[in-house]
Amino acid sequence: MKKTTLAIIVPCYNEELCITSTIERLLEVMQMLNAKGKISETSYIYFVDDGSTDKTWEIISRYNKQTHHVKGTRFVRNYGNQKALLAGLEGVRKIGCDCVVSIDADLQQDEMAIEKFIDEFHNGAQIVSGIRNDRKTDGFIKKITALMFYKTMNILGAKIPVNHSDYRLVSKKALDIMEQFDERSLFLRGFFNELGLKTAYVKFDVKQRFAGKSKFNFITLTKLALDGITSYSIRPLRLIAILGFLMGFFGLVVGIETVIEKIYFNNSPNGWATAVILLCIFGGLQIFCLGIIGEYVGQVFREVKGRPRYIKEEELE
């Protein structure tokens, strides 16, 4: 029976403090899986340097000269984690593989769970999503914002499992399907969960980061959420339509009530304070709704221009 060719994608940005340990550890994992007969000798790691300004690419290049198991590509500038993942998926599809696992460069995600991913793939799963057991390694603020992220994404239509990031395995079949989607802002967490292919889930523990700092913060998570929602759901636009109807209906009721009081009870409308408060509330809602519409218009604007998702500076095969 033909052994599985596994590709491991590692997006990285200014990770010189941990990239050497990451390469060594992933090579050990691949060697272990090969010894067990679960993957082939042709398996490899594919690094995507997202425009690093430190020695990250220099270290990757050095290992590429030492072993054919290390490959990669480098962007001309920083495009963001999602673009790096996309480049990795497209890169390994071109090189060739049976399945691919994406994992963060700091290896906070338990790399030993890759074996469970492979087992699920051999059992017929086309997509295997990694689900972290808990968020003990996160601070209080990050726990709250992460919970809000997943809840908001699911309420507004971008269905993703809670505590699933981008630690997943996808098959070559899923990669071939992805190739048919040429949109600029492809939200991978939502995309792979909506394909309808057989999906399995693997739980794993998250370790403390042993070097460097995480590149994810509240701003990047907010941008990721906005891109995901506007890419995969028009539900916010429908909510705006419903909100507009309710605001109009409320205004009609208040108007009728005012006319009745004036005609039958000779009462003047309520004071200016009430009018100012209502004006501020409705004015704020209108600006908020315009902001949501603006996000959708921005997505259309980026798609219509048809600019490349990323530009490569160098590639190692």
C-alpha cells in the first residue's frame, strides 16, 4: 500500500528565536511517523515567511540546503497569517502531497497531535480540525475576546467550531476544491467547515510559547472576524434591514401617540432632552449600520480590483 505523503505548513513572521527548535522538532515528528509507517519518506515541511525582517528566512534556507524535507517560500512584505496559509496550501498542492497539516511556528499547538490527524485521515476523514482542550495559557482579556470572536462568528453566519484556529489537516481533494475559489479574502476557518467533506475532530493541549511573542492581538482578531463575516455571510445586512424596519415602526408609533395626545389631551410633545436622546441613539445606529455596509463595500472593492493575494520573493523546493 502506498504510504501517505504529508506536507506540514508553517506560516512564520519574525520567528528567529524559535524557528530552529520548530524545524528540529517537526523533523523528529515526521521521522517518528515515517518509522511507524504512517507517512512516506517524501513528506516535507513547507515554511511561508510572511515578510520577516529578522533572520527567519536565513535559518529556513540553511536547513533547506541540509535536507529535502524543508521547503518554503518568502513574501516581499507582510500580508498576514491568512494569506500565508493560503500560499502554503497552494504551494504544497503544486509540489504534491496526499494531505497537509497547518501549524503555528511557535508550536504552542501540540505537534504530537499530528499523528492523530493522520489516523483520522486514514480512517476516511478529508478534513480534521484541531480543537484545543482549554484556554489556560491565555490571559483574561484574550479569553474573553476569543470567546466573543467564536460566538459572534457563529451568530452572524460564519460557522466554525469553538476553540478551533488554523491547526487542521486537509486532504488533496479539499485542496483541489479550494483551487476553484479565486476570491481575494478566503476565510479558511469558515471555508473548510462549509465544504461538506467528511470531517473529524482532534482535541489537543496548548503549551506556553517558549520564545518570542504572539503576533495575534485584539486588532488582528477583529480584522480576522470582519473578513470572515463579510466573506461568508450576508446576515449582518439582513439584520440592518430588520433594524431599519423596527426603527421606522417605532417612529410611527411615537408619531401617532404624539398626535393623539395633542388632539385629545392637548398635551405638547415631550421635552427637548428626550428628542436629543432619541436623536443620538438613532444617529449612532445609523452610523454603525453604515460601517457594516462599508465593510461589505470594501470587500467588493478589493475583489473587483483583482490584485494578487500575495507576491513571492523567493521559493525553496
